[in-house]
Amino acid sequence: MESILEARDLVKRYPVGGSEVEVVRGVSLSVKRGEFVAIMGESGAGKSTVLHLLGGLDQPNAGEVIIDGVPFGSLDDEHASMTRRTKTGFVFQYFNLLPILSVAENVALPFLIAGVSVAEKRSRVEEVLEMVGLSEKVNHRPDQLSAGEQQRVAIARALAGEPAILLADEPTGNLDYATGAEILDILWDSSERLGQTIVLVTHDARAAAYADRVLIVRDGQIIDEVRLGRRANHDAGPLIARLAQLGL
Ligand SMILES: Nc1ncnc2c1ncn2[C@@H]1O[C@H](COP(=O)(O)OP(=O)(O)OP(=O)(O)O)[C@@H](O)[C@H]1O
Ligand SMILES: [Mg+2]
């Protein structure tokens, strides 16, 4: 299988006080088309920073990210933002929906931003809302939805543009277990049925157990990889056992 996303020796430093702290310290990874990869690690390990670098939301101090064969660093601002828009979809812990827009409008927002007519994309918006089970709520506003429904809108929005890669940062972090499982089922379904490539950041082994492969990050480095393989049962047992060996 061909690699759709690659990171080579990523380094990210942040200025803190008068000096700099290195929070990503040489991360390399490769994700194949259609693969579902989870990134796990403790709070502060650098998971979100890595995900932001992978999606071009932030620039590394060294190393490079290659999406679909194209190094991000080789692109000017305009092409970088176009690549971000067309190749990646982002889902965050705090849903990031616009409160004054309806469900359908929130999902269509990326099209609006890209200057594509929403009318032209109506059927796509309906399709992704159907996929996440929200066809009945297209005219609701975010505050009229449950937390799980809001996250489903965010997933629909991320998938609407048919991104090559879906990047999700703790998408179940603000949800109870059952609601979180619904979100993971949607991600799993898009991976299994549509071949959607997914990178999921989580500190929850039960969430990571949906993935084919789990990368463990500690202190800004990938310290281990657990290959679970494609399984429909999402049994977290083997992963939890490995994490225990690593003292996590
Ligand atoms: N803008 C910033 N300036 C300075 N330090 C930062 C900045 N952003 C992140 N950091 C630091 O980088 C480290 C990694 O942060 P990151 O958000 O990637 O962790 P994380 O693994 O996603 O943690 P969590 O599970 O809590 O979300 C942390 O120590 C954090 O304090
Ligand atoms: Mg984080």
C-alpha cells in the first residue's frame, strides 16, 4: 500500500520564557492510504503538536511532512492552505462549530470558505449528514444538539470535502463512554467502508483500540508502535497489556 502521509524527523520548539523547549523531538512516521492509526501518550507528550504539524496547522522547526507525495514545506502559503483544505479534514475535542449557523451550514462552511457554491454541494452535505445519522437535524443550531451530535456535525464537516486524511484530536475527550463509542463507530465505519485514512489522537486505550496501529508518544518522541491489525471487535485488551509493560 502506498503512503499517503509521511513525517520525517519532525522537530518543534516553542519559546518559553527566555529559552526554547523542544516538544517534538524527531518524529518520523508513515501512514498508508486507508490505514487507521492512533497516536497515544500522556498529557503533554506532544500528541496535538504532532497532529497539527501533520495537518499543516503548524510548521516544524526541522523535518518535513509529505502529504500525498507533496512536501508541505515546498509549498507557498496559498498552495499550503489549499493542500490543507483539500487533503485534510480536522476534528477537535471541542467540536469548533459556529453557533449561529445551522447544522447544514456548519457542514457546508468549508465549501463557502473555498469559494465553492453551497447549492452545488447540497447533495454532498446531505450525504455526510446521513452518514453520521443527522439527516433529521439539518436545520438545528449547535446549541440545540447533544454533545455527541455536535461532534457528529464536526465529523460530517471534516469529511464533506472528501479529504485524503482525517485528523482527529481527542474527538471523544468531552463525551461520555457510550457517546464516544458512537463517534468511534462512525470513524471506524468511514475507514472500513470508504477506505478513509484516519489519524486519531487519544489518551484512551479503548478509543485507540479501533485503530490498525497505535503509535505511542512520550516526551515528543515515538517510543513504541503496537500493531493491532484490522479487527471488527476493537478489543482493547492487547493494547492495554502493552501499555502496562511500558508503564503507561
Ligand atoms: N504554544 C506553545 N508554547 C509553548 N509550549 C507549548 C505550546 N503548545 C504546546 N506546548 C507544550 O508542548 C508540550 C506538548 O503539548 P501538546 O499539546 O502537543 O500535548 P498533548 O500530548 O496533546 O497533551 P494533551 O493530552 O494534554 O492534549 C506541552 O508540554 C505543552 O506545554
Ligand atoms: Mg492534546
